Amino acid sequence: MSDINRYHRQMLFQGIGQEGQAHLLSKHVLIVGCGALGSSSAEMLTRAGVGNITIIDRDYVEWTNLQRQHLFTEDDVHQQTPKAIAAASKLKKINSEIDICPVVIDATAENLAFYVQEADIVIDATDNFDTRFLINDLAHKYRKPWVFGACVGSSGMTFTIIPGQTPCLDCLLKVTPMFGATCDAVGVIGPAVQMVVTHQTTEALKLLLEAKHKINSKLIIFDLWNNHYQTIDVSRAKRTNCTSCGQAPTYPHLSYHSRTKTEVLCGRDTVQIRGKQYPLEMLESKLAHYGEVQANPFLVSVDIDEKRLVFFQDGRTFVHGTNSIEDAKKLYYQIVG
């Protein structure tokens, strides 16, 4: 039996067919973020047979992720496995004939540019607008379509952004209120996540198959718990003087001044420090003086006085248990010197 039979039901669909399926196998999708939206989007596109999927995420799997973040298990929590690595491991077992590239980094203007240029489309699966603005500027700079998505509580929104045609994220924010709360503050239910993912991945397939006449040009907003669903025509939001997508773009979110080295993570009692890159073996030895150390090939961590420090291979550190940058830095430099 030929491997192509795994896509038999999908190929029967008129919008795809045998030719469309072959087309999907030649395409490359970049997913930025591998939490609730990212892990589910990655699984759906893997099963659909998109030939190359790159997943970028800066975090590792925690207990609170398991309620809604597909692909992750309790074992991933115990091992503190980076989300991108855990997702890739499961995805390769689902579909061995496609290429899955997991990347454990914090998305910055410098490192994200390479991956955006390599991809055919970008799916936004992030949890903060700083990264979304980076995606927005890079997608317009390199003329790559991307699919915005956000989810909190029982609500969600999605919008397909095509450089040169639609309003960009910056244009959209000028006319449309976005969620002010985060899932860490007000929670989130799994069905709302899946609704956003359904819209995002469907739009991704349309873009990959160049079904231009089928692409949804409207902003979708819904609240499943309160039975609200609406589509909004935002075409007039596009501005000719927009600094990201206008006639003379300057891509302000890629500039040096928009970059941060230390930040409080959105909605979390955690500070991220971008510091010097140290060998994990050396850090493991240093941290052993403070308590029991957990380590894997991607990170090393230790609990100190109700705080957890997690050192990543790329030089980043999470200090859990505080939202004070000053306190986080003090503890960080106490250890690394």
C-alpha cells in the first residue's frame, strides 16, 4: 500500500485533490510559538502532509500546559522538555515522511529573519504582541503571508495578512480593540483554542494551495461561551502611511531600540534574562551548590528559595517566582558571577 493513501480522504476533497496534495508536500510553514495554538496547528498541518514545518519556541513544558496544549505529556513535564523538541518528537511519529525542524530560541529580529525568509507562510502562535509585531514587520519586509491568531478565556480572533493586499497588524490595531487580558490571568478553555486553530490552519492550506479566491479577507472574532461569532470587514483599515506595510515602510519593530535584553514574560510571574551563553555542564556544576539540579541537552534548572532558575542552551535564563527584574538579575549574577 502506497504511503500517499494516508491522504486519501483529503485528496477526495475538491479543494485539494492529488495535484494539491503534491503541492502541499513541497511547501514550508513556519510556526512561531508552540503552546496551545502552535502545537495544535503543527499537528494538523503534519497530518495534512505539509512537507516542511519549522517550529520556534522559547519555553519548556509545564503542568498547566497539559489542559490545552496538544502533543505534550506528563513525561515532558517531568523532563522539562522544550516545547519545540517535545512537539517534534510526537509529530515525527505521526508522519515520518515530512521534515520537522524544532528550534529552541526566543524569537528576535535577527534570528527570526532567517526563518521567515525560508518559509512560504508564517503562522502566529505566540502569546505576546512584541513577537507579533516582529512577525508583522518581517513578513512584510520579505513579502510572506501570515495568519494572526489569539485566544483567551472562551474568546478568539484570527486574520489572514497578505503583504501588499490586506491591512497589517499595526493597521488593524488602530481600528480594532485586542484582548487586554491573558490566559494566565483569566484562563482559557480548550475548545476556544481549537476554534482559532481551525481557522488558522484552514487559511494556511488555502495560502499554500494558492486558492486566492477562497481566502477569508475579514477579521473573525468569537466567544464560544457567550455564543458570539462575527466577521468584520477591515479592508479600510489599511493605511498608505503605515510604517510596516505602507508606501515607504521603515519596519520600526526591527530596530535596535525595540529590542529588550531582560523582560517580564507576559502574564507570568517570570523574568527572562538574555545573558552570556555558558556551557550547560558548567552551569550544572555551579547550580549543584544551591540544590537539586534538573538537566537535559537543552536546559538546566534549580530551585532556590521559592524561585526556579532555568538556563537555556542559547544563553537565556528564566527566573520563575518574581516579576521584579532587579531581583531576578541579582539572583542571576549571584550564580553566574
